[in-house]
Amino acid sequence: MTELSRRALISGICGIAALSMVPISAEASTLVKKLPKGRLSFKVSDAAKIVDVGNSVAIGQVKGQPVGIFRSGPSAFSAFSLACPHQGVTVERNDAGWFCSAHESKFAINGALEFGPATTGLRRVPVKVSRGVVTLG
Ligand code: FES
């Protein structure tokens, strides 16, 4: 195998491994409650088991739509739809943020637009933090 083809193979394997929804772990998913009207909630005290500060993960479905949550501080969160604002394809998490494989739009780890054809960031989903509980939707 030549050096070039070996490099291409390794690069391809790493690229495939890096792309995923990055859903929360099975253990973390038990910490997220499903509420009436398609909302989700979890305790701020459990947040470190769900998502690290400065990171985002796919947390589940809010009102039937896949949603990601970004943790900007110990008890500061924002959430966004994982439906690409261009044509609705579900975006996937990679090392840099969120990526749409349909037409290659890129979004920052917090859902902000980095590269089109999408013209906006990922659509915000309401988040409320009250009395130690985070509620999405
Ligand atoms: S549907 Fe995501 S870039 Fe087109």
C-alpha cells in the first residue's frame, strides 16, 4: 500500500468515526424526563453527566423533533433543533460542531451558522432553568 493510499484510508476511517449524532449515554438518558406536551427536563445537578460545559449533544426529541443542547456554563444552556434550516435534514455532530451531510452546511458547537447553503443557525428551542431544573420546549 502506498503512503498516499494509506493516508487516504486512515483519513476516511477517522472521518466516518468523527461523524455521529453524539447522543447522550444510556445512563445520562435516564436522567432526562419526558414531560407532557413533548418537552424534556433534567436537574441542573445532573447536567455534568449529560453534557460538559462548552460542549453540545443530541439530547432527544422535543415536540417530535431531534434537539441538541449546548452547555455554556455550569447552569447555562441553550437548545436547538437538529433539523438543518436549509432543507430539514438532521445534522450530525463532528469534532468541530454540527454538520449537514445533505449539502454540507456547518454549524458551531452552539448551533450558530458557520457555512451555508443554510442561511441561519440551527433553530432555537426554548430553554428555562428554574429551581434547579432545566426544561426544554
Ligand atoms: S439540508 Fe442541510 S445543507 Fe441542505
